[in-house]
Amino acid sequence: MPLNVSFIPYIHLVFIFVSKFSYIYTMEETIAVSAYLIVWALLTIKSFDLAQSLRVAINNGDTVRPIAKAFTSIFCIIVGLLFMQTHLWLDVWSQGLVFAIHLFIIGYQMVMIWYPKPE
């Protein structure tokens, strides 16, 4: 599977986002937090890629084993919850907004993985 590099133009947005709060962080902390957020963003992109691969296989009528769905679900849930914990730790947005966004992302991925082929 080829590497999805469509995220590269958006990496600078993470640094800009964190640098807006540079009055809270030193330059070293800003770079560290930016690197941390980039890692979680890349893992989120990978989890969507895995969920989409399963969705394509399901829609094509291929046999998708439940163990593949289970491991992909576990990966997506862990990435989503840890990314949510990172956003809560940064304390930049309201907790309700962070919960809503990340639970929507996790729910959307679970729908992609577990819903049957449409008629």
C-alpha cells in the first residue's frame, strides 16, 4: 500500500496552532507539543486509512474477517482516546468540544468498519 502523503501541506498548521499559545510555552515546549500533535494526527490519518480499506473490501463483497475488524477497531479507539487525552491536556479548547470532536471521529470510524454492505 503506498504511503498517503496528502497531510504534508497541513503539518505547518499544527505548528501555527501551537505557536499561537507561545505565551504559555517556551520555544522548546512549543516544538515538542507540535511534534506530539503531528504524531497523533498521523496516527489518526492511518486509522482512517485502515478503516477505509476495510470499507472498500466490504463494499466490494470481499470476505473481511471479524478479527481484522476487531484489531482495526481497537487501534482506532486507542488512537482516538489518546489524541483526545492530548487535547484535554493542552487545555486549549473547551472539554465539551474536545469530547464531541473525538467521539464523533471514533464513532465515524466504527461505522466505517462495522456497518454491512449497503444494498
